[in-house]
Amino acid sequence: MILNESFREFVEGTNPESTVIWEKWVAAHPDKKEEFENAVNVLRTLLNTRKSSVRTDKTESLQKLMNIINEQPETVSTFRKFNSFWIKIAAVSLLVIGLTSLFNVFHHRSIKTQDLAYNEIIVPLGEKAQIILSDGSHVWINSASKLRYPVKFGEISRDVTLEGEAFFDVVKKHGKTFVVNTRDVKVNVLGTAFNVKCYPGDKKTQTIVVRGEVKVEDIRGNHDGIIIKPNEMATLREKAPDEQQASQITSITVNKVDPENLVSWKDQLLVFAGESFEDLAIKMERWYNVKIKINDDELKSERFNGKFVHNETVYQVLEAIKITTPINYKVEKDTIIISKIKRN
């Protein structure tokens, strides 16, 4: 049983009696409405995570942890149980983070400033993580990425800082914007789902909207902010070193895209959708925590399409690529070296 059985049935919509109980409770406690909605979002995310991405061994571990959290006398009434409910919701939020740390090892630390206390999550190469923020927003963090966020958001804004790639499913809060700060852009939202990619060393920062709208602003003030909508991607690209000053930024371009392929990494799918072999190699390096060197400049610019699940090895992916692209590869020390087969 996760948390209170009646509350779980209310969230899942499986018992009309439970729905009536909790609707009456919310009506009787209007001051707790925001906390209640946060609790619903947290539990819904946890249930969805268990259904879609948790393997058998993880489910067993999750159940053991939840049994500890939910130890309570069976004679206590539904509304008496609710007195400790918010403590348990906090435990569930930590549990989601805890499971991530157990099964997708990453570095987590706390940072204190004069005004706020922050958490920072660093996800290493070859790993991914999921967290739920204090407002109930759900964040998936990709390999080789770092997310910094307040332990508790302020009254007006909700600001986080990203280096790398993350997918955000933001809970809408009346009058409170949600801002993702990166090296090059600031992404402003109210309540929406979107992906931001801004790895160090990449010459572009990409924002993709799946649901809702976001405003993308160049932090250097070179251009006005631009609104992007579902199935659109905003790309802010750095100028090449020989184009005036390297720190200057070109205009933000917006293109129609298929978000499903571009954000599939959060669902443990490695997808190449018309990407150059050079970009493909970078993605595989982050995905599998390997080093890849391409010995052929012509091969770097070739395009490739493919879809792989997370449990396939880098060598299985390379063998699949060999079916359509004439390549050879070898391993020297800790580097995979890829060459193109020259045909007469």
C-alpha cells in the first residue's frame, strides 16, 4: 500500500467512495488545497514511474521502503491518518530521489547562500536521474548533466540552473513563473512540458516544447525573447571562431520538430533522427560513458536514423549501424575508433 489506500484510490480514480471522501476533505480545508495538489502530483508521478520504468528488483525495493513509511495502526481512521500525511508526502518525494540515487548513481550535494539553500545534482556519463521539486514539478536529468535548484522555491519565482540536458514537466502555480537558467538562454514558463539541451562544448542551446508555451531569451540581451509552442524547437547557436567575436550569438531560430524522438532519452530510448555521425558519436559517448574517435571527416557528416533501447550495448549499436553504413571499428585502450570502409 502506497501512503493511505483511500488517497491512492482517489489519485488513481479507482474507487468512487474514496473520491467523495477526499473531495469533501479538500472542501473542508481550503487552506490546504495547494499542498493537497502537490501531494497528488507527487503520488501520481511515483505511480507512473513504477508502471513504466521500474524493473522487478526496483519494485521490490520500492515496496520495502514504502512499507516502512506506511507502518501505522490499522484502527486509525482515514482522517486521523491524514494528520501524518504531509510528513509522508515529504518522505515520498525523498523516496523518489532516493530511488534515483540507488539505481542511477549520481552526486548530490547541498549549497547554502545568504538567501537560499540549494541542492545540486550531478549525473555522470552513462547515467540518468529523476527528481520531484518542492512544487511538485517533475524533472528528468540526462547523462553528464548538472541541475541546481532551491530546496524551497520563493514566493514569486521558481528558478533552477541547468548544465547539460533535462526534461521538465512543470506544475502551474498562479502568478509564479518557472525559469530554467543556462549558459546562453533563460527559459520562462508557467506550466508546461519542455526539454532543454545546453551541454558545455556544444555550440548550440536547444529548447523543445511538448506541451504549453515557453519564452526563450538570450541572456546576453542580443535578441528579444521568442515564444515557442508545442512541436517547435528554438536553437541559439554560437558564432564560429572566425566570425567576429566568439562570444557573440546568432539569432534564435525556430523549427518544427517531432518532440517524441528528441526527448525519448527520458524513456530509456536512444534515438538518432537524421543526425550527423559526429553528433551521433557525442550522444553515444554520453549515453554509454565511452570515448569515440571518428577517423574520417566524410563519415562525420553522414546522416543516420535508428532507435535503440537502453539495455543494448554500444557495440550492438555499432553493429546495427554497420548494416546501413560501411564502417569498421576497433578499441584501443579506452577509445572506440571508427573508420569508413572505402569501396572501389
